[in-house]
Amino acid sequence: MNFTEGEYIYLNKPYGMTSFGALAFVRTRVSRKVGVRRVKIGHAGTLDPLATGVLILCTGKKTKEIERLQLHSKEYAATLQLGATTASYDMEHEVNATYPTAHITRESVERVLAGFVGDIQQVPPSYSACKIGGDRAYDLKRKGKDVELKAKTVHIDQIELIDFDAAKKQMSIRVQCGKGTYIRSLARDIGRALDSGAYLTALCRTRLGDIRIEDCITLDEFPQWLEQQEIEKPTLT
């Protein structure tokens, strides 16, 4: 492998780690293996710290492919808790409001989900990497500042209800969508459409383009994987 010229690395990002943290873990070890101070590396699409799944890393000249890769369709497996909300629309923050759920049935959930297929208007989470005047929205929120993000058009190809627990008011869905879709915002909007609330309790990106989670290695596996690779050293000029 020639990491300087460019390679793809398919990671299954672990829970609780930022995408940049996973990238830094890989870059440190690849740079050491190649024998250079810092191998150029980037990732094709951020995953939230509390999300797991497919994270494509591009090294060297392959970093030019990042924008193209981000345009590919994605698939997620998500679990939602109905009847409550959090500030971040996931478990990063504590529940800030609760709502009635007695009226929610499997039939009403399936009816609501069908309404989100196609082009929809979606407001990104205020706790997100969206930029406002050069600052990240989550940085502004954590400084106690008000954040107002505008709705944007995103495309959802399919939503499938995988499971619905009527007693616990929990649901699991599979979502196929395009670039820029926030599953946390989708959870928020599903809760509202059900005349209740909702937030994510689990999220996994199971596919990005043609790369599926089965094609990925974990960070725990990465050092051994790297050790097994035949590395082409950069040519000194």
C-alpha cells in the first residue's frame, strides 16, 4: 500500500469517539509506519460522537475524492425513544421535556414515516458542525449563545420500520438518504409529526456508497491490520 500516493481505509467508528479522533488515531500510526512526520488524511463525512459505523478515510492524493464520496447515498440504522426530547436530539444531553405517547401506535408510526420519504425540508441540529459566520454551531451553543439554522432540502430514499415496542414506546428504523441528512433532526421531526417528542438512543451508519459496515475494520483491529500491510515507502527526491 502507498499511503502517501493515496489509499482508502474503511473504519467502523466506535461509540463515544469523534470522527476526527478516529482519524487522528489512524494518522499517527500510519505516519509512524510509513516513516514520515504526518501523512495527509481526511474523512468522507462526519459521524457524531455517539454514532458508530462506516467512516471512510482517504490518504494522500485520495483526499481529492472526499467531496465525491460525500455525495454517495448512505444507510443508517437508528433507534428512537418516543415521548421525550433532548437539546441535541440524542443522548449527549439529558431529557429536557416529555410528551404524551398513549396515542402512538405502530400504524400511526408507519403512516408518519411514509411522509418523510422524498425531498424534505430539514433544520440541522443546533449542536452540529454547521458553520455560522465561521464558527461551528455546537461551539456557539456550548458558549451559551443562541443558534438559528435555516432549513435545507435533503432527500430520503426510504425509511423502513424495523421494530416498534408499544410498551416502551421505542422504535428502530432503517434510513436510506442523501448528503446532508441529519438523522438526529429526522428523529426530532418524527416525534413532532406524532404529536409527541423523540430522540436518538442509537445510530449506526451501515453503508456509505458501496462500502458496507461488513467491509470495515474497528480501531482495535487497525494496528494489527496495518502491521499486515506491505507498505511502499515514499521516494526521496
